[in-house]
Amino acid sequence: MNVVEEPTDSLRGVQATDSLEDEASESFRAYLEYNRVLRTWFVAFGVGGPALFLVNEQIATRLAEAQRFRLVVILFLAGAAAQVLGALLNKVANWYVYHATIDTKRLDTCRYRVADWFVNCFWPDIVLDVWTISAFGYAGWLLLNVFA
């Protein structure tokens, strides 16, 4: 007869920790993917809006007559620029954190500490996303009022 031993308390903790780490890692991968997709859509929409006005003369003319053309284009580009800024800030901060893992002398630098703080913050991404959604929303509202 085979007897299966129950895991000891210390092994239960290790298994639970591994499980939580796997779940956290999976959640973080999902977050990164959604962040990438959302940022791509925001930038495409922010650049695509003004491009549409440049190729569709009727839309451009109506917006210009309503004196809204420049504002709507600026709002679309500002929304896209916020996402590009977010990507740039995250890229630079992650580079400093990564580089400090290779050259540990950099762990004591102010640049590393600021970068490490930044990559562990969630609010900059949210602020830039809210900015983008607000800019696109207002541009859409202006478009709706011009064409409705």
C-alpha cells in the first residue's frame, strides 16, 4: 500500500508562495499586454483622427467653418503625445533599473532610485490615460456638435 505523506507546514508555505508568485507574474504579463494594446490604439486613434481630416476635405471644411479644426487636431495629437510621453518615461526608467542589475554600482545613484520609484508607480500611466481619454472625448464632442 502506498502512503502519500502530507506536505509539512514549511512546504505548504513554499507551495503557496510559488502559487502567488505565478499568479502575480501572470497578472503582470496580462497588464503589460493590455497596456501595450491600449497605448497602440490610443496613438493610432490620435494620429488617425487628424489624418482623416487631411484626406477628407468635407470634414476639414466643416471643422474650419465652425472654427474647430485647429482645436480638434490639437486634442487628437495631445492625446497621442501623452501616450508617447508615457512610453518614453517608462522606457527610460526601466533602462536605468535594468542597467543597475548589470552594474550594481549604479544601485546607489539618484537616477536609479528615481527610476525604481517610477517603475513601481501606477498613477503616471493612469494620469496619461485619463488625459488621452479626456482629449479624445472632448475632440469627439466637438466633432459631434459640428456635424449634428
